[in-house]
Amino acid sequence: MKKLIAATLLAAVSTAQAAPFATTHNGTITGSTLPGATDGEPFRFTLIFDNGGTTASGQTWSRGDLTCVIVRIGQAGAAFRQDLRVHTPEALNTFATLPDGSIHRIFSGVRNTAVQAGEYSASGLALEAPVGWGYWVTPGSNPPFAVLQDRGGQRGFASNTIAFYAAWSPPVAVTGACDDTPLPPPPPPGNAQPVPGLGLPALALLAVGAAAAGARRLCRKNS
């Protein structure tokens, strides 16, 4: 029974700790023909994935684990967001981390090229469907792919660093499948608060109670 209770508690703790994880590329816009995206401005390209794991250490995420892409442009809050559980993207290879949580491998390519109106949300950007996003590393491709584009590829912007491992942040646990707000870190181990000690009066009462209980048991035994 004790083993069953312990296993149930362990499963509950593991489930509570499971979370999506997000990785972000911070880059600079180049070659832009997309209104609202100016050359030299910063952008952030975030992928969120969820394989049911509880840690970012020693993990592998595949195409089917991708849940969201978010592209943020400049400092004014312009953003593109797509729920990938509805429209699964193309992807090459997998995204993986080492036991210390650092990046071991990124997707060689991940993209959606024909995202229709109603399949994405945009703020601060006047995008015209179909919209495309992502990168695709192929021989002779420079830049590898437009980070974000619309009108079927007629307008967009690119980056020549998005395929570099060093440009991506190690995955961190986030709030939701399409919300990259970082979760607060768990409390460090051994941080349990001490139970307040009992004062002398309380200890005396406990001693008297224990003695009385022992006397009653002894009387019942001898009767």
C-alpha cells in the first residue's frame, strides 16, 4: 500500500512539472521588403515544442512536437503567431539538447509556406495571406529562407544567422503551448521550512497525556 501511494505521488509530481519548452533566435532584419520590418531592426524567432518531458536536459523534439511559432519584430511589439497544432509545419531533422541542457542540434529546417488567413494572428503587421515563415538550409541557399513573408513570398525579410546553433537560446519551460512566458524556476532542493518547536508548557502537557494513555492501557491489560 505504501509503495502504491509513493508511486501515485511521484506520478502526480512528474505530471505537474511537465511543460512546453521554447527556444528563441535573436537576429537582425536584412533584405526587408515587408512593411513594418526595417533593415537593421532586431527580431526574435521563437519555436515552442512539447514532447511531454519535464526537463530541457537530454531531450529531443521532433516535427510532431512543435506547438507554436512566434516572430516578434523591433521594439514596438509587432508580432506574428501561429498555432502549429492546427497546421503542422515541414521540418528537417530534430531539435536536441545535451544532458546539461545546452543545444546539441537544431532543426536543419522548419517552415510553413502557405499559411492562410485565420490560421495565424498578427499585431502591428499588415500581413496579406498566404504567409510563410521559417528557414531551410539547402546548398547554395543564402539566406536559407525568409524568416517571415507574405503575399505568397512577394514581400518578406531574412536573416543570415538563423541557421547558426549559437544564435539560439537553450530551451526553457514556458507557460503554454503558444505562450512563451517563462515559468518560474522550481525551488532549490533542501529548501524546506523548519517546523516550529513546541514550548516547555506544551511538552509538559504532551508528557502528561502520554503517561495517562499508558496507564489506561496498563489497567486494561491487567483487568
